[in-house]
Amino acid sequence: MSTTEPATDNRTVAFVAGATGYVGQQVVRQLVAAGIRTIAHIRPDSNRLSEWWTRFTELGAEPDATPWTLPAMATTLKGLHPRVVFCLLGTTRSRMQSLARAGKDPAAASYESIDYGLTALLVEAAVHAGNAPRFVYLSSLGAGPNPKGAYMRWRTRAEHVVLGSGLPYIVIRPAMITGPDREEERRSERIANALVDGALSLGKALGIEGPWRRYRSIDAAGLAAAMIRLAMDPGAANHTIEREELVAEAPEKPIR
Ligand SMILES: NC(=O)c1ccc[n+]([C@@H]2O[C@H](COP(=O)([O-])OP(=O)(O)OC[C@H]3O[C@@H](n4cnc5c(N)ncnc54)[C@H](OP(=O)(O)O)[C@@H]3O)[C@@H](O)[C@H]2O)c1
């Protein structure tokens, strides 16, 4: 199942990889609301494929389940000529552990194969699209020089692929991403976020504002709004943006 039809209207096209994720769903919703032709990618091996297909269709987006192979993804992007490709993918340690518990190879859900591997594949496919779409990459605070740990190392390598691609890009490095509707399995993460935010706010109240500015969590809806604004702003290409600047980027009104 894939959406490879060329644009039949003059609307801007946005392709969203990771559309089923917490941030991805927000981005899809807000792109559709802004009148942008939104292609919401669902991985073809998702056990919720038909559910997501229906949900995105009802939302006004166009679902797409192009396989995660370079020839297939390049063909899809070449057909769509998106102005923007959002890369909002990522695995978690618990996904790796679930695979191991099920007797499967956890490497299939490793940071190397997902956070880095699928990003690199999508970058290459976007280059093949031929129209130099802007590549919006959701990375993480901590990526960059001297990354600590496997997650940050693979994020940093993925950023290098994005920056070296020749595509116009926006790299976003948020701290924690929160929201009231995070799934229940993320409960412990939510509690940890609340504790960290509390400590940062206390520090701010005591006059230590720097860490609060840099490390406090960001709401997924605000993050999505900021990413979309940056994606569509002709003057915003080729930037790496961290937490403090993201706040300034969140628009007060929905974008048109
Ligand atoms: N959460 C945070 O606090 C935080 C902070 C900074 C940066 N980030 C980064 O921001 C990104 C998005 O965050 P999020 O909270 O929206 O994550 P999320 O809800 O876990 O979404 C991850 C997305 O990646 C897809 N994905 C995961 N494994 C895949 C696989 N094997 N094959 C294909 N697709 C796969 C998921 O598809 P399925 O739904 O089909 O599994 C989903 O669409 C993540 O990469 C994360 O590292 C997160």
C-alpha cells in the first residue's frame, strides 16, 4: 500500500515518516489543519496498519505504507515531490527488550538500525526525489560534539548524514517531549519528566535560569507547531535548533 500519485492539486506536499509516533501524530494533525497535502507514513509491518490507515484517512491525511527499502522509498518520494520530508522516527530500549523477550534479534530495533539506519535511508530517498525537499530531522538534545552513550552517538551520526546530504535541512534537538495524552506505557517517563521539570523550575525560582531554559520538557503540540513553521519558512533552512530557540519558534497562531 503506497501513495505514489503525483500531486493533482497545487497544495504543498509534506511526507511524514514516523507519523504514528507521539510527535508524528501531532505533526500530521497540524499539517492537515494548515491545508497542506499530508502523506502519513505507516510502517508496512505495523500490527496496527489498518487502524492507522483509517485514522489518517479520517483526519484528512493520505496514508502510505511504502516498505523501508531504498528503491521503494525513493520511488514514492519521486512520485510525490514533497516540499518537506519530516523524519520523526526512533526506537526505544524497551522495544529492543521486547524483541529479545520474544526470542527475536533485538538488533532489528537498535538505535543503529532505526534511529540511524532508517534516517539514512530516508535521506537518500529524499535526495532521489530530485526536487531537494527540505529535510526536517527530529534529533535530541545531547546529540552533537562528544555524544554520550549509544543513543546519542547514533543520533549524532544520523545528523551528519542529514547535514552531508546536500538537502536543505532543519535539525531539531529538544529535551524531553511531553503531553497529557502520552500512552500509559510511558507513565514512568512522564513521572521522571515531571520531576526534572520541577527541579528545573525550582532552580529558576532560585535564580538559576540557564538549565531551565535548556533542559525543561516541551509539549508535543508546541514542538510540532514550531517544526512546521520552520519547515515552511523559506529563510529558515540549514539550521540546528535546540530547546531555547524552539520556544521562540512556536507560533502563536496556526500556520496557513
Ligand atoms: N520522547 C522524548 O522525550 C524525546 C526527546 C528528544 C528526542 N526524541 C526523539 O524524537 C523522536 C520521536 O519521538 P516520539 O516521542 O514521537 O517517539 P515515538 O512515539 O516512540 O514514535 C516513534 C516513531 O518511530 C517509528 N518506529 C519505531 N520503530 C520502528 C521500526 N522498527 N520501523 C519503522 N518505524 C519505527 C514508530 O512507528 P510505530 O508506531 O509503528 O512503532 C513511530 O512512528 C524519537 O526518535 C526520539 O528519539 C524524543
